[in-house]
Amino acid sequence: MVLAQLGGSISRALQQMSNATIIDEKVLNECLNEISRALLQADVQFKMVRDMQTNIKKIVNLDDLAAGHNKRKIIQQAIFNELCKMLDPGKPSFTPKKGKTSIVMFVGLQGSGKTTTCTKYAYYHQKKGWKPALVCADTFRAGAFDQLKQNATKAKIPFYGSYMESDPVKIAAEGVERFKKENCDLIIVDTSGRHKQEAALFEEMRQVSEATKPDLVIFVMDSSIGQAAFDQAQAFKQSVAVGAVIVTKMDGHAKGGGALSAVAATKSPVIFIGTGEHMDEFEVFDVKPFVSRLLGMGDWSGFMDKIHEVVPMDQQPELLQKLTEGNFTLRIMYEQFQNILKMGPIGQVFSMIPGFSAELMPKGREKESQARIKRFMTIMDSMTNEELDSSNPKLLNESRILRIARGSGRPVREVEEMLEEYKRLAKVWSKMKGLKIPKKDAEANW
Ligand code: GDP
């Protein structure tokens, strides 16, 4: 994920600052310059970057900070807050409620990922117990109906469309009527896109909107346009009642950060981001966890969301208890690895775990990462219960390591590598001690 590059640069700058013995004006300036460079490279507007820098300097007055104050923490917090402010898009105009029929209309330019996103949105909600349905009112692009049909069939989501009818307004109205009768609680209408914002596109959108009376209009946009997202979002907002935005292709473009901040600047609430072509490469966009992940601090809520999805209900309380106890044993690591292997797109999951950075598990190298985890698990299979349940790293002395290596048929170097990984994770886990993790699914209501 290209955003990982931005995140990597920012967290490296913070780390460098943390390594300095004394934090003075020079060190702070270097850190801020480094972060600004990374943001500009991600196509964040120059003015926003400059404002961020000025604000941080205003908040962090090194001279005023009395000795004994944790300057580092204050600076990190200020950077976190400023980035959150820069990306805060506000709240959507409407949030569908499970069990109550809501009509959601998707709009956007052709190629923005609208049709793909409609299915991802439906699939996301279906997994959370909703009864979604898809209506293809895109009669402009040849093949749009086939694409929607194919995706919907794969996800077992009911769909409606026509090869014969060319009037999008008629199709949209019929589809919505039908799914209302079938008691679907989330009726998603995909509309046509055009290559550019033109009158015909906006007129058609207005007509479909009038015929279907959507509760929410979602504007889908491609992140690769970077800060030009500002103008596009403004144009759509002025023509239709855009209530929420989904930014797609955040996986492949260096300009993702710029697009997100530009959309936020138009006060259009981003609710999800698309992070790949697959159905489940789709994430709730929540600014604080997002920035926290960007800074390499993990996205605890996103990770928990995944845990709730894949860990069987009866095992969840036990896992949550173990996490909050902060007593990290090799057995817990083993169980985590099992969960991670079940969780699907592994790069996406890894980047959410506090302590893991997306850079460590880069996209495109999922197979390698998975193989590594499996090797670690093979090694752990040769460990005794005492070793697995101990949180004392000293227990694993040289002779035990040799025995484990022989037993698992893996080189000693690899056993040591696994133990290094364990130590690193244990350090991260210890920070979770006493953490209040939501017991119930922190489900997004849109
Ligand atoms: P539409 O014309 O707006 O309906 O766009 P489509 O849904 O047909 O998407 C256009 C292309 O973008 C397709 O090849 C999709 O697979 C791809 N796409 C959509 N969303 C994402 C995303 O989040 N990441 C990536 N990498 N590709 C995406």
C-alpha cells in the first residue's frame, strides 16, 4: 500500500526525533521538515502542509516547556492532532439503520471504481447481518450490468438490471420498488458515470435521485487524482446532495494522502476507502485510527473489527481478556498467527496490528509473509507447553533453542528470528495492558 510509504516516512521522522538526546528547535524543525516533505510527496496541498507546520510550532513552544515535561510526547501528540484535523471529513448526512429500508445512491465519474465499490459496500454490510440489494441503473457504460451481476452473484447479493431497457430512471425506480417489497434493508443504486463532469451526467443523476428518493448519496472518487480531488468533490457537491464520499484505489497511488486531505477540505465526509480490487479490500474510514496507523501506531479498532469477523464468537471473550492482561506468551502469538492466516488479505490485517507496520508486510508479498508465519508456527509446534506458556524469554536458553531447531527441522537462525519477533510483539502487547477494548463489534452504522 503506497500510503505505507507516507506512514513510513512520518514514523521514521518521529523515530529520529525520539532518538535525539535533546529535543531543541533544530531537532523539531528537522522532524517537521521531514514530515512536510512526505506529505507534499503524497500531493497534500502546500498551504495545508505549511499551516500544519505553523500550528505545531505554535502549540509546541520548546522554551515554555518546563524541564521535566515530556517534550517528545507533546510533539508527537501535536503532530497526531494536526494530521487528524487535516483529514477530518466530518459526519455523513445519513447513516442507514439495520432492519429499516434505506436507499443509497452511488455517483461518480466513469472508472472511479463506482460499480466495484457498490458491491464492496453491499458485501461489507451483508457480512454484518444486513440484507442488501444492488440495482444497476448504469445504462451508459456497456458491460456495467454484467460487471455488477457478476460481482453480486459471487457475493450472493440480489441484483436488478436490464439489457433491454435504456432508461436509467425507469430501471432505478423498478429495482428500488422490487427490493422494498422483498424487505431489503439496504437498497444500493449504481448510476452511470461519464468521463468528465458534464451537464448530461448531472441531469441524469438528478432524475434518478428524484425517482428513487435516496436517503444517502455516496460520491465515489479515485484517489490517484490527488489534490485535484478538491475541485471534483466540490463540483459533485454542488450538483447533487452528496452525503458521504468513498475514496478508492488507496492501495496503488502515491497521491492518496493528498486526495483524502483535499476531500476533507471540502467538508465531505469520507466513510470508506477502497484498498484493492477484491471485494473485502474495503475499510471503514475513521480518522483517528487511520492516522494512528499512518504513524505506525496500529489501528486497534480496525484490527478488532477483523477479529470479530473471523474469530468464533465463543473464543472472543477469552482472546480479549488475554490481550488486556498484557501477558504475552508464545502460545498467544501462535494463536494470533492462526487468526491472521484466517483473516484474508494479510497485508491489510498486518498494517492494523499495533506494532506491525504495513512496510514490514508489504502488499504483493503476502505469500512470503504467510510462508514466514507458517515456518514460525512449525517451530512453535516443537516447543513444550512450559515454553509456550511462559512469558520469560530467559527460559529459552541455548540448549532449548537447539532442541527446538532439531525437532522442527528448521535452522537455529530461524528459531532465533522467531524469538526476536516474539520479543518485539511482546513489547507492543505490554502497552495493551489495561486497555479498554470494545467487547462488542464497534460496528459502523453506515
Ligand atoms: P466505474 O466505471 O466507476 O464503475 O469503475 P469500476 O468499478 O469498473 O472500476 C474501474 C477499475 O478500478 C476496475 O478495474 C476495478 O477493479 C478498479 N478498482 C476499483 N476500486 C479499486 C481499489 O480500491 N483499488 C484498486 N487497485 N482498484 C480498484
